[in-house]
Amino acid sequence: MRSGFGVSRAMSSSFVRNMTTEILVVDDDRATRQWLCSVLDAEGYVCHAARNAQEAEDFLRRQEVQLALVDIYLGDANGVEFLRRIKAIRPDCDCVMMTAHASVETMAQSVKDGAVEYLGKPLRIEDLLELVRRLENRRQSRSSGSAVSEAAEPEGFAGTAIVGRSPRMLEVYRSIARVAPTDATVLIVGASGSGKERVARAIHAHSRRAAKMMTAINCGALAESVLESELFGHEKGAFTGAESARRGVFENSNGGTIFLDEISETTPGFQVKLLRVLQERQVRRLGSNADIPVDVRILAATNADLGERIRARQFREDLYYRLSVVTIHLPSLEERREDIPLLVRHFLARFNERNSRQVTVNEEAASLLTRMSWPGNVRELENLIERAAILSTTGEVTAEDVERASGAGVLSSVKVEVMATTLKGAERQQIVRALRDAAGNRSLAARNLGIERKTLYKKARRLGIDLDAPEK
């Protein structure tokens, strides 16, 4: 360990120790240990370092620390498993896990086993110091008698197919890990194809309800009467064709989770009935006056702006607040381009496993995929990778394979970028011109463009056009 288990620090007076947060850094990388301790020492903290789990455990049995920064991969040891030993030896020690290979599973398991936070590598100094100060303030509040409630622990964990290590995805993982053990209703917001259902399944898989079923319903694909019958059930004779009574999804999912996708596409009439179920925790079958108690967790998702829908009186504000106890914003693929190479490898590995092949991707193809536009997000990328793998004749996906699979012809990555930029610029100019010709009248400009007014608003936001002061 650094400074012989921090002996020079350990010889400090008890007065100094009582006034200063002592931190243990556990990482098998020497440069990381030295860098972290230098940063923390410079901020006035007492920092010790261990290069492996056994060294850290020996130190913790001799000396108390308030905070441990633990790498998840400690050579032959598993940092998440070591976390349990830390909490057994020093239950009051705050533990923060660090990793360059973030995943929902490791984050959720870390939270389950007592970690207070999870940091992605490379670490940012400002993020690290802000976290240390926040934990220090929390300890002070706790010691002064402030109540701190701990979330209940999930009982089991299952694998998910969410892939990404970008800062935006790390935030998503963090949100999943925090909300999964609770019964809070969650609203997942993101563009079509960005993976909202995968997030919902991760929340369910890492919850106390994991042993029960999760049922996914696409609200936008069903008429209101069909949706009500599907969710709430019906009695015999409730409507033409109802020849027998039928339990709905709420009853069948008792104890589990219901995922309502495209919740923004439901009608106000259905929203009233859903709101009642959320409030009363009871469901009433169509054609019945009897209320049936249900215990389900609701996860909902939308790719629409619910604030805009509320203003247009297309979505109930009270239902929105019921659904959005916690909101998880899922980034589009273009907002996390650094994850594209990782996703490509993931999709190829899955393709290879299903088809008993060994297809790889070369650097030029990976670079092209990273630069391309992905309006269909992760779903579009997955579809293209599978086509490219099928079209590949060499066992290696090349830029030409990508171009054939995308139907883009002989396009270089530069041409793809230029095309996207040019089209976006042309669309922007067209809208600005329409607004100018209509003297700022948005309804008239929308009619002249042949689009709805709400579509004009969406395009203006996406293209950075100020509708209150359009360019001349």
C-alpha cells in the first residue's frame, strides 16, 4: 500500500483524524492509485492506497476509513464481491465503485451490496471531488440526526441487453440501479428505436418483482376499446363477441410489472381509467361494477413531448405526474456516438453466436458506422449490422459491406456527413423562408409548408430556429 498502509498518515493525531475524511483507494493500476491519492491529498483528505483486495482487507481490519474507492476489476479479484467484505468489516464506510466497463448488472449489483455511487473511467477530477464532498456532507447530516432512508434491496438480478459506456448511458445505468429496487412508477423518454423497452426490462429484472412476469403493451397499436379489454379484462356479454369472462393484463400481472409503451398515443378516455387504477390500485373489468385489487408496478415510455401534448389537451396532466415519479431520459444514438463501436461488436457477437460464424468488422467500417446518421437509433444500427454480416463474403465487415447494407451506394464517411449536413441546412432554410413569407404567422407558415403546426414546432426545436424571432 501507499506509504506502507499510509503509516505516515496513520501517525497523525486523533484530532486531525476526527476532522478529516480518510479515504482508501483500491485499484490494481499503480498510476490510477497515485493519481487519485495526489488529487485527494491536495484537497486536504487523508488518502491510503491498496493494490489488491487482500491488502485492502488487511488495512481495513486495522484502521477505519470513511470512504473507499474500489475498482470493479482487481486483477483476479472481483470488486463487487470485495464490496461485501468491506461492508462486513466496516459497515459505516461509504463505498464508491469505479470501472471502465460500465454495465447495468455491475451497477445494480453494486447498489444492492451497499455501494453509494458508481463512477466510470476515465475519472473526471471535478466529478470525483464533487462526489467526495457530497458524501462528506451526507455523513455530517447523518451524525447530526438527520433521517436517511435506504431503498429496499432487490432479490435477484438478470442479464440485460443494454450496451454503452458513454457518460449519457452511465447516467441511465445509475438511474436504473437507483430506481429498480423501489416500486416507483417510471417514465422512460427517448426517441423511437433507442431501447426504451430494454430499460424497462432492466428495471424489472433488477427489482423485487423479478420472479414475476413483466408484460409489455404497445398502446399505440391498439384501439381504445381493445386496449381497455386487454388491460382491464371484461365480463361475459360486456360487448359483442365477449362470449366469456376474461382476466386482463393487470390481473394476470399481479405482483409483477406492466410496461406501457407509446403511452402518449392513448385517448383521454383511457387515460382517466388508467389514472384511477394507479390511484386506487384496483381494476374494474369492462361490464362489471366490482373492483379487483391489483399489485403491479407501472413503467411507461414515450417518444413524444408530453408537455406539448398536455398543452394541446391531448394528455392528462394528472396522469403525467402519476407516471413520472421518476423520469429516465434515454439518449439517441447520435447523442452517444462513442458507444457505436461497442454496439457493433455486441451485435456481431450475437450474430456469430446465432449463426455459428466468426464475422468481424474492420477499422474503416467501424469509422464509417460511427459517422453515419442514425434516425432509427440502436434498432436501425442492429438491423444494418446483421445485413452487413450476411453480405460479407470475407468474414470481415468492410466499409463497402456497410454501404451495400445501408443502400447508400458508394458513399464515403465524409459524403455521409456532408449529405446529412446539407439536408439539414436546406430544411432549415425552407422553414425560415416560410416564416418570413408568413410574417411570423406560424399557422400560415405551417400550411404553406404542408405540415401541421405542432410539426413545425418540433422541426424548429430540432433545427435551432427561434419562432419568436426568426432570422431575416
